[in-house]
Amino acid sequence: MAYFIEEDCVGLNRLFSQITDGLYSVHDINTMERSFLGLLKFSLYVTDKDVAEYIQSHQTELQGVDLLKSLSKPAMAA
């Protein structure tokens, strides 16, 4: 399970690097991610209510976004 999560995150960080058109490398994104998680003290618990409220308040921005589809595309090497 940990391997799957690690591989999935690497793919996402490559995707984020591509989205920024190379402004941030995968290494930069990994560093920012660790710093952010440290600030949160790795407390990432989100309730179903939190997710529903987020979706409700961001309906316009999320319209037409298929996150699962974008995540299933193979990421190119950074």
C-alpha cells in the first residue's frame, strides 16, 4: 500500500511540474509538500462534510473537471 501511495504521489508531482511549465521541478514540489505538511503537523483529516462544503462552494471552478481522468494520464519524466 505504501508503495502505491508513493508512486501515485510521484506521478502527481510530475504532473504539477508539467503544469507549471518547469517553473517548479519535481524536487521543488516535493520540498514544498514536505514543508506544508510539517506546518500542518501532518494532520490531514478531512470529513465528508468538509468535502461536500468545498465542492458546493467551488462548483463553478470544478465544472467540467475530471480529476480521475487527468490522474490516469501517464506523466512524462521531469
